[in-house]
Amino acid sequence: MADEPNKPGDGAERVERYRGMDRAMLDVAYSNRAVVTDWQAYLDRWTREGEALYAASGVERDVRYGAMPRQRMDLFLPETLDAPVCFFLHGGYWQWNDKEGQAHVARGLLGRGIGAAIGEYTLAPQATMAEICAEATDQVAFLAEELALRGRTGGLYLAGISTGAHLAALSLGRPDVRGALLISGIYDLDPIRVASLNDAIGMDRETARRFSPLHDVPAETAPVILAHGALEIPEIRRQSADYHATLIALGRDATLLSVPDTNHFSVLDQLAAPDGFLAEALSALVVRTS
């Protein structure tokens, strides 16, 4: 929770802080791009890998869960009806990126016998946090119904990175979700509210708390793996650790994984490769919950 601002009349400027950090400090604390100087090279490579996957795989493009331009998903579904399916949401601090830019993760999932659904959502400032979160949960509901209509019985799993992990966490309480792999997520939105990242999003204090998974754990939750890169910035690692501690305190099935030698970008490669650390972790979760 954000610290109380200085009181009027105490001679100090009224500055809101989170864990002792003001807006400028939080901008640094949550800047993944500042510490990974070749971040654009990752995005460019992921797009190329995704394009190759789209060209080579039997994929259903732009399946609509709503009428808005970005309310769509891509389905990479194995022929086997009892194969599990993992729904993945991209990151980008709720204001950047698209499904095509991170669809390469389907390669790792398919290589493990897991179908992939790659989702997309409207970005800020075109959508509010409440609207973005509603789109995320709508997608999970839509996909669960779609898989049932198609006679697919392998179970639905969730995954996402960064803000995609935050959005996926909002559906952990659904009874038709068997498990989740959440990578480098933001589970307490209050520091984002104080930081300049909020300029495009426009959250107030109540909204930040309402849509923070850390502060709104459902009565029951699916088993979850909370992963992050071992080389990530401290705040990202702390967010996962705090959410894990909260879930464990409530008696939930939660695992915290630090992925060796990876940063906020390279960690995703460990899901996109069939023999990657995170692809193996998700596969083991599927086996355990089948």
C-alpha cells in the first residue's frame, strides 16, 4: 500500500510514496527496458519466430470474443481432443504489444502436447483498467465455452508474462481452470498507480486495489506457478514473492520459481522452447492436475 503523503502545513511538498519510493524512483524500479538494453532485439526476434509459426502451423487466426478491434485470439489446437489447452496473455504494462508479438510461445506449448490460445486486449488509454481486466476474464470464459463446444476435454490452463500474468491471475478462481503459469507478474497495482506508467492508465487508489490479485484472492484458486527471471529487477521479483506468500498463507497450491540466468525478456524464451525451464514446469503442472 502506498505510504501516506506529507501532511499539509508541515513545510514539505506533498509527495506520495510507495514503500519509501516516490514517482521518479518507481519509474526506475519498474523499468524493465532500462536494465535490458537489447530489449527491442527480443521483441523483433519473437515477432519473426511467431511469423514462422503462423506460416507452418494449422492456426485459427483472429477468433473473436468481442466486437472491438483487439478483442480476438489465435488458436493453435492439436487434433487430439483430450490435449490440454493453455491460454496465454502478452505483457506490455497494459499499453503496449499485441498477440502476434508473443505468439511464439505456442511453439514450446505445442512441443509439449499442449494446445495454445494467444489472447489480445484493448490497450490503455483506449481502455480503462476495469475494461482491460473485463476483457481478460471475458476471454477465459469465452475460451472455456468454446473448448467445451468443440468437445475438448484436456482442461484449460492459463499463462502470461508481466501484465499478462496479472490479467491471467484474475481468472484463477474459475472452476474450469486447472492451473496457471504466471511469469514476472504485477500482482499489486498500487506502485503502478503512483508511477508515471499510470499516466496512460488513469487508475485511482480504489481501482488499483480492486484489480490487484494480491488483495482479492478468490475463495478457491487453481494451482499456480509464480515464476520470474533470477536477473530481473527487484520489484518484479518481490511482487511474485509477496503474492506467493499470500497464497501460501491462505493454504493454496502455489510454487515460486526463479529461472536461472534470465531477465524480464529472456525468461519468456524458457516457455517458447519445448525443452525450456518453464515449458517443462508447465508440462509437469499439467501432468499433476490432469
